[in-house]
Amino acid sequence: MKPNIDDQVNYEGLRYCPRCAAELRRADVREHERLVCPECDYVFYLTPAPVACVLIERDGAILLVRRRYPPQRGLWCLPAGFIEAGESPEESAVREVEEETGLEIRITGFLDSWATAEDPRTPIVSFAFTGDVVGGELEPGDDAEEAVFFPADALPHDIAFTTHRNAIAKFLRDR
């Protein structure tokens, strides 16, 4: 699925070239509609944002958090978030779990990666890891309303993102 510039709220209203301030125009560039500058030839590429998520299983149960903020507010997902500049996907995964659940983890494996356009803010590339708890106390924080270990055979049906559903399905299939 090709992302549409108009569907990406982070780029809504982008009208002027960041280099020369001329008004941007739409043009077909490499088989994608892009914003281009007619004055300096700048091309705006809608690049995906990297995201890391972690699947943590403990005693046959999988850790999910209930989202506090949009998109998908109130739905369940794996602990996850955007990778910060200068941070590896693994470092981001560890940080996000601690911020959202209070748990300290170690990454135990790489599960898979996916590219999607389902986040209305920007297209994403999601890196899914597995992890084990090594410390901390389970309590929701940061972006999470709740943090709960669900038995693998009793997961909620309202899991927010396709990539998270894919990660869980792959993990359960492969274990």
C-alpha cells in the first residue's frame, strides 16, 4: 500500500520548500506522487519512521499495554515506540518497555520487521523483538493506561496494530 501525502498528518499543510521557501508542487517522481520545489529541485520524500516493539512472555502470558493516546487510544498493543535519533532499535525497545511498564528487560531475539502505512501520523518500519524481564515492577507509565500479562490463549481481541498482531502470531506459531 503506497502512503498518500495527504493522509500523513505530520506533513499536513507542508506548502513551502525548506531550502528556498518557494511554494511546493505535486509531481510524479520515481512512480510516487511527491512534493517538489520548482525553483531549487528539492524533493520531499515521505520516509518511514522506525518503531521498536517487544514481545515479553512470562509463565505463558504475553505483556500488553493499553494505549493512553491516539492513534488507537484504548486498544491493546505490545510495548513500543519510535526509535530516537542515535538509538539502536534494541536500545529503543528496552527504553520503551521501561517507560510504558516499569519493567527492565534484556532483548533475547529478533522476531521480524514490517513496513506499514497504518499509523495516520507517518508510515512506519516496525522492528519486533523478544525480551525477558530482569527487574523493575509492573506498573503502567508514560503512554500506557494499563500493563497486563495476558495468557496466550486469552489475549484481547482489540490489539491496535497489524504489526503487533503479526508479531504475536509469529511468536506463538514459532515457539
